[in-house]
Amino acid sequence: MGVRKGLGKDLSREAAKLRVRLEDYLQEVDELKKRIDQCLEKLEELSRLVEGGASEDKIREACINAFEALSEAMRANAEALHEGSHLLESYAALMLEVARSQKR
């Protein structure tokens, strides 16, 4: 019985870890959405300038702004993927703890 009690603590610890990792992941996904929205705004601005026949200097500046926004979106995407990998680690640890708790 002592082994099962210890396993219960491990399971509880892993579940708590999953909760924290989920919150971290969701924060990064929110940041990703924000960065993608900003990128889309910059791309729409660039499109309006091109269609409106703006000067080359204005178009060049808008293009750089769009690339910067895209770069930030890509960075945010990488962070979300990184946090998502921690979720996968937690799923695996939880499955293992559940399996261990069923040992007789």
C-alpha cells in the first residue's frame, strides 16, 4: 500500500505540472495570435500603399515593417511550439504514472 500512496503523490505532482504547462502554452498561443494580427495589419498597410501608388520610400518602409512583424510572429510561433512540447512531455509522464498506479 505504501508504494501506491507514493505513486498517488507522483500522479498529483505530474497533474499539477501539466496545469502550469497548459497555462504557459495558452499564454504563448495568445501572444502568437497577437503577433499574427499585427503582421496582418502591416501586410494590409503595405497592400494599400502599393495599390494606391505610394512612393518607393513609403513602400520600402512598409515592407520592412511587414518583415519585422512577420519575424515577431515566427518567433512567437516558435515559443508556442516549445511550450507545446512541454505539454507532450507532461502527457507522457501522466500516462506513465497512471500505468504505475495500476500495478498490483
